[in-house]
Amino acid sequence: MNELAACPDLPAVEKLLQQTLNSYGFHTFAYLAFRPCTDAVDAIALGTYPSAWAQRYCDNRYYHCDPVLARSVVTTLPFNWSIHETRSTLTKRQRRFFGEADEHGIRHGFTIPIHDRRNKAATLTLATADGRWQFDARVERFQHELHLIALYLHARILRSLLPGEEGERPSLTEREIACIQWVAWGKSATDIAQILRITPRTVVFHVENAKRKFGVATLQQAVAKAVTHDLICA
């Protein structure tokens, strides 16, 4: 996602995201940034969901009953889902919602929730109408890359494309943000090196740069600063 920094606006970001996800074999996706418990009037949506489904979703205000969106609000962990699961626990409106999603080719998916400290949330969801086991296997293979794509995407939109949203904060590179994020999730330098496909020495370099920019001495302080500035997810 090195080209992300050069994207001048949201349409350019959407185009790059589509090209990137296509290269991993995912052709149907939706990114949504929103404030939970609101009418979603200030939501930002990007993606390749069928336009008829996107319009129906908005017209029927399905964001109030969408089980996938509801789950993403209460967890920070990525999750797989299917419209065929737990239908007995769904409300009548939720069953209708999944039925209409099915009609538009949205049957199985993988959602990456993103949370910040300004009562905002975002999701990157990949979806398919094809067999679930092939889809889940591809997600499993590329889960680390997909998570990083979601983080890079959200950070880029929040920091550069939404004036006034970010406030004063240190300017970290995408790599520095990624390294600090994985530190926050308990990964060692060796683990992070494998995930990012760089050397442990390079991981340490990025982490030390982040610490210097934050003006702190320890990793814990750097993580706390990054969370405070909404640069990473808790």
C-alpha cells in the first residue's frame, strides 16, 4: 500500500483499494467509517458491493439491524460470518436483511473492525457469493496482510482525507504505525518481522523512530501515545 500516501482523494483511495484486494483474490468489499449509535448520516462508504444493494441498505436503514455491523461495534477482532449461521437467533427484520443480501450475492464474509478514541468505528468487509470454504481458506492465507491493509486505509483516511478529524498528533509513517499496532497486540519483533516480511532489525528501527517522535522511552508509553492519538486500535 505504498501508493496510498499519494492518493489525493477518496475516489483514488477506493480505486487503489480495489486493485489491491483484487490482487489477493477478493473482488467484493465494503469499507465503512461511522459513529456507532447514530443515524450514519456522516458515514463514509467505499467499496464494490452491488449498487442496488448499497442503495437498498441505505434506503431501509439496515445499518440499524445489520448483525455484522453490530458485532463489529463490540469487538476489535476480525471475524468470519455467513448469512446461513444462527438464523434462529435473528429478528424477523434481520432475517429479511440477510435474505435480501443473499439476493445480491452477499452470502459469506470476513470483517475487520477498527475502533478509535473519538467514538468512531470502521469496518473493512470482504464478501462473496461463492463457496465458503474456498473463501475462508483465502482469508486464512492472507489474514495478516488484510488486517494491515485495513489499518493503513483507515489511518490514511483519518489523517489526511478528513480535515479536522485528526487534531494535533505526531506524523508517523505507515510502517511505524503498523509496527506499533502489532506491538500493542502482543507481537514480538520477530513476529512482526514475519508478518510484515521485513527483518527484526528493521522492526526495531521503525519502533525506535516512533518512540523518538512521541518523545517516550518505553514501548508501553509509545503504545499508549499511539492509542491516545487514534493512530492504532486498542
